[in-house]
Amino acid sequence: MIYITPTLAIDESEIKQEFIRASGPGGQNVNKVSTAVQLRFNVASSPSLSDDIRKRLAHLAGRRITEDGELIIHARRFRTQERNRQDAFDRLVKLIRKASERPKVRRKTRPTLQSKRRRLESKHHRSKAKLMRRPASSSE
């Protein structure tokens, strides 16, 4: 089990991982060893996630989620399989943890009378400063 929050956990059998060859640093070793990890998690059919978490996760994942509802995470930052595997799991947990947080409801507010006065006063002050820069008008 992978524990996301105290109330949310995902079974490791829901996650498929595949090791693929990575580009980048590693010299000749990079051509021989499959160190990059491709993690697949089916968001659409996961029994661990509620519907609202599923929707938020799909929105957060963006292009990383397929039409079938499968989240794909590529990890190729490190040179070893184990570190890339851990990196992919950490990124998955972080994404699901962020999706499990309910967004804060925005309430409309109005500016206070004092803040309106401050704004108008600063505009007036700025206007005076710009007036002083003008050349003196000749009233002949």
C-alpha cells in the first residue's frame, strides 16, 4: 500500500511500471541499460479514488493523462533504476495529494472606504508630481 494522506491509500497492484532506455547522461551505459521508468496509473478505474479527486487529478495531470484515463509519468532524471522509480512514485503521490485537497471557495469582497481614499490620494499625489514637470505656461 502507498499512503497518500491519512485517509487515502493506493494499492501497489494498481500501478504498472516499465523500465525503458533514457536519453541524457550516462555515457555508453545509457545505450545498454534501461534506467528510465514509465509509471502507469489508471485514474478512471481506480477504486481508491473518489469522483471529485478523480476529476481534480485529471485536471492537474493535463497532457499526462490519456483518453482512457491512464496517468503516465516518465522519470529519467537519475542514472539508476531505483532512484528513477522512487522519483516517479514521489511525483505520483505528490500529484494525488494535491488533487485530494479541496480548492478554497472564493468569496467576493469589496474594497473598504479607506482603501478607496488611499488609492485616490496616491493618484492625486502622482498627478501633482507630473504637473510640476510641465513647462510654465506663458499667459501673455
